[in-house]
Amino acid sequence: MQQSWGFYGRAREIAEIRTILDRGRWFFCAISGRRRIGKTSLIREALQASGKPVIYVQIPDSDERGVIQAFQDALESSGHTEKSAHSVRTFQDVVTLIDLYCDLGVVIVLDEFQYFHRKSISSFQSLLQAEVDQLRDTSGGGLFVLGSIHTEMSAILEERNAPLFSRITDRLTLEHWDFETLFEMFAAHGIDDPHHQLFLWSLFEGVPKFYRDAFDQGVLIPHIDHRHRTLRRLFFEGSSPLRDEADNWFLREFRGRYDTVLRLLARLGPCSHGQLAEEFGRAGTETEKQLGGYLKILVDNYRMVERQLPIFAGRKDRKGRYAITDNFLMSWLGALAKNVSAARIMPLEKPLAAADEALAAVEGFTFERMVRQLTVECSRKGLGDFALTEMVQGYWNSADIEIDLVAIDETNRRIRFGACKRNADKHDTGAFEGHVGRFLDSREGRRFRDWTVEKALYSPAFTGSARTHLEASGYLCRDLDDFRHLLSPQKD
């Protein structure tokens, strides 16, 4: 079992950064991704290997004076003395210094770059534009800008009237760890229990910093009481590192009823517009039209909510359902927030147990997402037993069909139907057969009648006897160990 925290995955992203660094030309690269996704760790890992001199500046959510102080501190701590940090008094001094150090071959990293969207310091954008235009055709160092809030990074770099529009030479979007990396990290820390893996993924998805927090708190280890230990250390104790994470880094970005919409979605799980509108109406006096506006912002701008569509559905299909896309936010709003609050005024064990019970319900939704993403990753890497030709989705209607997963292999005329259950004992094969049969009789399903039809059951783990029985009855059984073997065959 690994006794220290390592750097996991990101081989593709590091290779891209090294390609940028090795060109021998000045660059302006934007790296974006949600908070805690590992942007700073990635750039640190890539730059350490390159051996290039670096100045790293973390931009504060402050005024011009605060930003200038951050530059002064960065210059002093980096040991660069070509120009005194104390002579940096204005934003113009800052961009002049950026030009100077880039000419000297230094790589400059501006973290939390989205704060330059704030009105009080937005003038920096125009000044930086002038320097960027001068540096573009030089062979000096380069500039990395890192940002977390998608809407604000887009406003700075992508809006046509923005000073820095069309100035980026390279762009990387950092996503969650993929499952191959997660299984590597789990193995390094002895997390072999599939239910433990699901518990952690339902909380943290593929966000590296959260797993690092768990490691630092001594709970990223196998333990018979891993659920309560993890929740207690990370959320419920006075010094818990994630106790205020959602309020500080997610919900404070919202105003008005956005928070209400998110809390309703966390409570309801994936739900139709009609179901959400009914609950939204009970929570206040605003109209369904206003709800539509909130949803559009949450889906298109913040990307915290997605509109899920059944397979073969058009974008305007009324059978669409809305769901929170971020596991941490879903778990916080759906299970943790009220119980962490309750723990301030009552003995800890009761709200801790209530949070654990509520999380078990959340895991039912997250496991379905997990299976879909695993299926896509295996297909994309050519490692699975099903080559997708369409993105894997579910299918449902308003009456009598509910199928968790429908996978299409048009090339080989195969269709796979899947049922996902957190507890393998809860699979109801009779009900599953009914849903599949009704789908094949539907207008959308009739064209698959002469295809090879596969029926798969998914759970975190199957016992040997249960697997034998179900497979003898014609079902495929797939659990997290199966996916781990597919994604990391060389490590078995």
C-alpha cells in the first residue's frame, strides 16, 4: 500500500504541454477545468520535467493593489532579480515585466486567471493584449493562464469584443481523471472493495484534490468502517477540509433561485421539466418560464446541470430529464449539507448515520452514470467487449419503459440493454425482460428485432454463484472488477 501521494495519469496532457514547450516559439496557452481538477499540479509536473525557469502567480480575487502584491510576492519567491519586484506598482508595470521575462525564456503561469473578468481589474486584459501581440512572433518563453470558472474564462478569451479574443495559441481543457487512472490510484492505496470505490466516486468522481484530501486525512485506506470514517474526517469535524467546499466554490457563484433549482434536482434525482416545475412552483412565486431561464444558464453556462435525452430522441423531445452533472455537488446537496449543519447542534453520530443513508440513495443514480462512462471509456480505448457507434444512453417513456443503458454497435448489428443496481440482489430479471420487450415492440425499437440482442446486468460486485446463475440464464454480468480488468489488463 502506497505511503505517499503520487501523480496519477495525465500522460496525454503532459505530452501536449511538452510539445508546446519544445516548439521554441512564444506561446499563450489557456488551461481550464473545474476547481480542484488538478490544473496547478499538472503544470507543475510538466514544467519540472522541462527544466525551464518559471514564475508562478496565483491571482487573488481582489483589486489592482492585491493583484500587484501577488506579482511582487511571486517575483521575490522565484528568485528572479532582473527587475526589482518593488518597482511593480501598476498593471502596466506587470505586463512590461511579463514581456521582459518572456524575452529571457521564462515561462509565466497565471493561476485563477478568470478573476480578470472582475470589473475592478478587467483593465489588465487590454494591457496584456498589447504585450501578447508583440510577443506572438518571438522565440522567448511563454504564458500559461489557468482558470476554473467556465463562463468567466470564456468571457475573457472567447467573446468577440474581449481584448484577448483570438489571442490564444493553445488550449487544454482538463477533465476528470479517467477510470484507468482511478483504478491505478485505487490499487496504489489498497482500495480493492468495489463498493468502497463506488462510495468514493459518488463523492469525488475524478477530482484529484478530493482524493488527496482523503489521503491527507488518513482515510484513503481499506477499512471496515470506511464510510463513516471518510465522512467524519472530511465533512463533519471542525477541521474537515471539505466542510465548506460546496458553499465556498460552487454555490457562492449563484444568486437568486439557481440555488433552489440545484437543491430540488439533488432531492428529486433525474426528473422531467414538468416534475421540476411542479416542485419549483411550490418553492416560490416564480413562473415556469423563469425556471426555463434558470435551467438554460445552469446547463449552457455553468455546466452543472445536463438535459438527458433517451436514445434516438431529438433535442426538443419532451421526454428529456434534468440532472446535476457533478457528483460532489449532488452528494453535498442531496445528502451531506443538511446533516453537516445538524451536527453543529446535536450529537454527531445521528446526522452522520443519516448522511450515510442518504448517500446510499445518491449512489443509485451515480452508479448508473458510472457504468455509462465506463462503457464509453472502454469503447474509446478499444479495450471493451462492445464497440460503440452511438453514445451510450438510456431509454424511457412516460408510461411503461425504463432502461438504464442502451448501447448500439451499428457495424456488427448488436444492441445491448443494461440494468444498473447498486445491490446485485436487487436485479429483477422479469421486470427487465418486460422493459426490453416493450422497447423492441416500440416504434424506435422495431428496427433492432433482427439484430443480436444482449442483456447485461451491472452492479459494483457479483458473487460467484450469482454470476453463474445469471449467466446460465442468458445475461451478461459486469461489475467494477470486470471493467478494471478491461482497462488495465497488463496490471492483473
